[in-house]
Amino acid sequence: WSLFTKKNDPAFLSTRALARDVLQKEDELNEIVQLVGKDSLAESDKITLETAKFLKEDFLQQNSFTAYDKYCPFYKSAAMLRNICAFHRCANAAVERTSGGEGPKITFNVIKARMGDLMYRIASQKFEDPADGEEAVTRRLSDLHDDTLASFRQLEDEFR
């Protein structure tokens, strides 16, 4: 398995580990949310819950009756997971970078309001049809990854 991932996607194991950690942390956070509500969570915890939602609803669930989802090749799974984890990392980094100083801060609500389109695209990446070919699907998912990084860079620049 590790030889396969080294050849096809060397970062897959660390990305998978991050996704697993997010899902484990979500279980702990859901208990807190039930007791005191979502508003009392730290910004990073709100991002974790949103990432877990992407993972559960958009990555792990499949509809075998659709052409785009009846099977999911490794290249598509790896790219989808990479995009979800990129959102998680970038969102946490943006919140952290603006939390210490004076002036406006990036919160999860700011991210949600400003990046609704990007979040929709991340949730919709499962609709990429493998029948379009590996090169086309990989290119579109790679473009989404690049757009994610660029969107967060732009957001951080606006808050400096």
C-alpha cells in the first residue's frame, strides 16, 4: 500500500491522517455543542466541524445509482481529500494569523460569508465524472486546490 501511494500520491497518507483526526475531533466537539451550543466553540473548532461535514457528506457518502459516483478511482478520491484538507489548513491558518493582532479578525463566519462559492465547489467536487478521463478530472480538481489557496491568500491580504 505504501509503495502504491508513494508512486501515485506521496502526500495521501498524511492527508488521510488529517481527515481521520478531524473526524475524531468532531465526535468530541459534538458533545460540547449539545451542551453549550455551537456559538461557544473556538473558531478552529467551527472549522473542524465544517471540514467534518465535507468529509462525511461529500467525501464518504456515495450514490451508486449515479454515473459520477458509482465508482471513485483513487486519483479522484485523493484529489477530493486533498482539497478538503487544504480548506481546513488554510482556514485555520487564516484565523490564526489574524487572531493575535489588533484590527479586524478572520472568523469562521467571515470565511463562510466570503467563500460560500468556494465551499460550494468543494462540496460539489464529488460530481466530477470519472468517465471524463483522469487527466480532465485531475486538472479540474487541481484547479480547485489552486483556487482554494489563492482565495485564502486574498482574504488574508484584505485583513492585513
